[in-house]
Amino acid sequence: MKGIVKATIPEQILSILREEILSGRIPSGERLTTVALQQRFGVSSTPVREALKRLAADGLVDHATHVGGRVVALGPEDVSEIYALVRILDTGALRLACASPQAARLARELGRNVAAEEAALAAGDLARFRALSDEFHDLLFKAAGNRRLHESALRVRGQLGILAARYQDSADADAVVAAQHRGIAEAVAAGDAEEAAARLARHFADAERTLLARLGPVSPGGPARSGT
């Protein structure tokens, strides 16, 4: 492993753990102990605890304490709640953006984003595509100009990332996402905010249905839940 720059130890540990959680290399439900992380990174407990607190604030780790935490385990009920929330937040941001002076600029930026997504898919660069897919949604919030709305979306984005990693795991799934993004961008460019919002809502609904189908039926004891 590359050496860690002393001045940015917590940030680098946070970045490494976040990427491993979102990619699934650290699976849902796995315990992250402070002692084990200290040994892995060769650091004291303080930067490890800071990184765990940030992961907990981002919704990726439950109950970060001085001894560690656990990667959130998300079940079917969590899926429905998370997608319901992101639909509200993203469609709200889209409507605000389309009604703002930034609407024309948003249409251009979404068009460029979708073209870049399609180029990344054609090149087989799925990591690049997924970064652009996240950017597509960020563009809506930036154009909306509501900082608190954007902050709310970012807080739930981490758990959405864990879920997306479960269904958006192939070029075929990514191609569906790209096509849906193009449809949303075209509606924005046409000045039809309500059609764009409807397409965006369907985009999330399709993702939710696909993921729930992969998770399978809820057990008799009820769905797995994050937290207590």
C-alpha cells in the first residue's frame, strides 16, 4: 500500500474505506474495529476514529464508537425508504433548477454529461461511467441553488451508493441508466420540467424494483434493517 501523507491521514483512511464499502470489498454488516484499522494503516486510534465518525455521518457505518463500527446492512424496507427519499429530493431539485435562471445552462451540462456517459460505456470504462452518473444528479442540485437540499441528498447518497453497487454491476445495467439519463436530459432541454421529473421518478422506481427483485422475498422475521 502507498504511504499515507501524515497531514491528511484521516481523509486518506476515509477515502480508502469509503471506496471499499461502496465497491462491496467490505461487505454490509462487517465490523470495523479501531484496533484492526490501526494495525492496517499503521496509525494511532485518533485518525481511525475520525474516519469512522465521517463514515457514520455519511450513513455508511452504524454506531461509530471508540472501539469501531459496523458497515450498514440494508434490507428491503431500507431500499424502499431510501429510494422514496431520493425521488423526492432529486425531483424537487430538478423542478427548482428548471424554474431558475440556470435552466438553459443545466440543459447544456446534462447534454454534455450524457454524451460523456455514452462515450465511457462505448470505451468499456464502467468506473468513469459511474462517476459521470453520480455527476448527472449533482448537476440538478447545483442548478437548483438550494444548499440545504443538496446537503440532504449527499447524506443519503452513501447508502444509495451501496444499493447501486448491488444492481448496477454490468454494462447492460449501465446502458439502461444512460438511456434514462438521456431521456431526462432531453425533457429538460425541451423545457418540460414535469416530463423530466416524471422520467426521473421512473428512473428511481426502475432501480428500486430491480434491486428488490435481487434481494428476494422478505424473511418471516422481517427485513434486515440498518441501525438498532
